Amino acid sequence: MTLRLHRDVDGPCLAPGGSIVAIGAFDGLHLGHQAILVEVRRRAEAAALLPAVITFDPLPRAFFSKEPVPRLSGVREKAEGMTAAGIRELLSLRFDRALTEMSAEDFVRKVIVGRMAAREVWVGEDFRFGHRRGGDFALLQAMGADLGFTAHAVAPVIVDGERVSSSRVRTLLAEGDFAAATRLLGRPFVIDGHVERGKQLGRTLGYPTANVHLGDRVSPIHGIFAVRIGIGDGPCSWPGVASLGFRPTVNEVREPLLEAHLFDFSGDLYGQRIGVEFVRKLRDEEKFDGLDALTAQMRQDEIAARQALGMNPILVEAPEAYGSQR
């Protein structure tokens, strides 16, 4: 069955018959998160209750930080991951000033019990919640005994000798260690979005691109990458090279832009959703002295990307027409 997404603290009970609920930020849905969701679904099926999740957007740490905080997944990607995990109800609360001022006790009564009718609550061992992070696992246990639910903590998942966490995944991605990040996520790191029309400068340089604007989403990575691209619901299998950043040489932009050039591609991508899987970082973003220098570097980037992807390393001249790549 399909997932239902809700955003508000206030409202009717979402699971009148009761739910098994997990609570957390769930950024990236890494192996640690997946372990919690597997347990929630298993327990819900055994008890004939709804499997549910309470999460937050924006990320709590981003709300309090004075600096931009990278995130691994947006609301849509998180919802798709929850759906794949078998979650039926997703309460993605708006993390705003009002929510930060709600006491831990009120959060339990109003959200966990009132909105979700929780029978079991599953969290990570270090979970904290409520005003000034006043709530913890012990509080959940104590209040659950009075309000009719049990609290359960899932032990951390260990990979490569360390605890799996979203912050560790962000660090690995920033360092360009995509193989290690894949082991923690249980899948390759992908950014997706809809292809938008650009100024078609890439076409004039011989490298038309499919452009995805990230908006206010802060990416954990920047630079030039060997990538594989998925079109629509298809797998990320089309080889290419991509830049993610602020275009310092031409038309510098205020928000990060993902530009993907698909090798040997001809077709219409405007308005379609694409997924970009990052395979290897080739270099940092640079500002070049004119378009000739930029174009020469782009040719070198293509050679490097083809080699990284196991393709013919000999540079192939870009065809004149690439459909919606621009």
C-alpha cells in the first residue's frame, strides 16, 4: 500500500487502530536507519498495527546552525525510501520555533500518543527530543508505562569498525570516498531532480548538460565527478561527467547547480526526472581564464571520467545534437 505523508503537529489521529513508530531525522536512510525500519515493519505486521515514522524537516541541527548544513536526502527521497521499507504513515514535522519550544512531555502526549496512537516506539540509543533536548530514552520508557506504549532502542550498526551515522556518511562523501559511503548507505549516493532549461552554454562548448537546481538543499559534495545517470524510474546506468557547484567561470549562480553531461546521448530530457550516481571525484571546481581554457579542461574531464567508468579512454568528439542536454 502507498505511504501517506503528513506535516503538522496538530490534527486527528493518523492510526486509530494503533501504530508501531520509529522517530528520528533519518537523513540518508543509511544502514542504521534501515535496521530500525525493518524492526518497525516486522513488529507492525506481527501485531496487525500500522508501521509509522516521525521525522523532521528541516534537519534539527540545520535549524540551530548558523552555517549551512549538508543533507543527504530531501523530503521526497526520504518518503520514497520509507515507502520501499514498508512504512505506511510518515509524519514529517516542520521543525520550527514552535516545535523547539514544545516540552518533551508534551511531544510524547500530543504527537506520539495523540497523532500516532503508538503502541511501540523505536529510536536510536542516543535519541534526544523536546525543548532543550530534554527528552531521552529513559523518559520514553517512563511515560510509555503510563500512556500505553513501550520504548525500544536499536543498537548502532557497525561498518568498517565504526558506528554508521549520517554525519559519517557526509564526511566520507566530502572526502570523495564514495565506495565507503556506499557501504554505510547500503546503496550508491544519488542526487535526483527534474531537468530544467538553462542558457545552453554547454551546447555551444560541445558539452550539453542536463541541469538540476538544488534550491535550498545543501549538498555534501562539490566539484567535478564521473557519474552514472538514471532517467525516469530507470537505473543509474548511463555514463557521464557532472559538475556540482556555482559555475565560477561563467554565469556564477547563487545556489548550487548540478550539470550532467551524458556521453554519446541523444534525446529529450527537459522536464524529466533524472538520478545522478556519483562514482568518483575528478577535481575541485575551478575558475578558468576564459572559455577556451574551460573547454580544454572539460575535454580532460571527459577522458578522466570515461577511464573511471571503465569506458574507452579515447576522447570522442561531442555530436552536434544531444536533444535536451544543454
